[in-house]
Amino acid sequence: MLAARYLAGYPPELIQQAEQLRLDGRLADHLARRLPDRHAVRSDTALFDYVQELKARHLRNAGPLNFVGYDAKLRVLQQALGTHTRRTQVQGAKLRMRREIRVATLFKEAPAALLRMIVVHELAHLRELDHNKAFYQLCQHMEPEYFQLEFDLRLYLMNMENPQ
């Protein structure tokens, strides 16, 4: 069952409803109604500006980002929709932290709300490295509908893998 793979951890009734929507061929219509808006963030430069705007609004005191961009190498099947990396860099006697956010190219064509959810998730890692309670509280602070969008993202991925 495809839904069980993407919706593991959700109640069985919800998994069954999602699977039934997919089998009936109504999942794409459901998602189109829930997530009608597309975004115009198509380039790495536009994505950098988009992320910087969200960061300035919610995480003013977080360290600077050195790179933000789409990455075609991120594999959805390996559970990597976006990555946040920290890497130390030695320059003479100084040690500098280099922070990068990469978003799977899949999100160039995704609904705007799903891109926002991924960006919020990766920005939250600037403050909280682990997926703990504080991390998810920060995600909800930046995007009040974070958990609903995460569920919608799982449905979106399920639909992309096996559209009916």
C-alpha cells in the first residue's frame, strides 16, 4: 500500500482515506483544491531571496546563510527534500561556519505552500539541529499550518510517485 509508506505514523483511518482517494483517482483533484497557488521562485537567486526574507522575518539573530539553491541530486526516495548543512572552514587563523540550504528541484513546480513548508523546516535547523519539540514549535511559529502542510506534502509525494 503506497499510502502506508508516506503516511507511516498517522492513524490507520487517515492512511485508508488517503489510499482510497488515490485509488479512486481523486487525490490530484483534492490536492489542487487544497493547494491551488503556484510560486514564481524558479531560480537559485529567487530562492535565496525568498529564504532570506523568511529568515529576516522570523530568525533575525541566526547566523548568515552562505548558499541557498535548488539541488537536483537530492532524492525524494531517500527522504531528503531539503538539506541544511553546516561546515567549518579554516581561513588562516580563523575558523568560519559555512551554512547552506539546498531544496530538491521537485519544488520548482510544487505548490507555493509546500515550498514554504520545506524552507521553514530547513530554516528551523539554523536554531535547532534535532527534530525535537523545540524544533517543531519553531516551525509552527514560522508557519502556523506547518503540520497540515507536512501532511499535504506527503500526499503530494504519494500522488507524484503513482498518479492515477
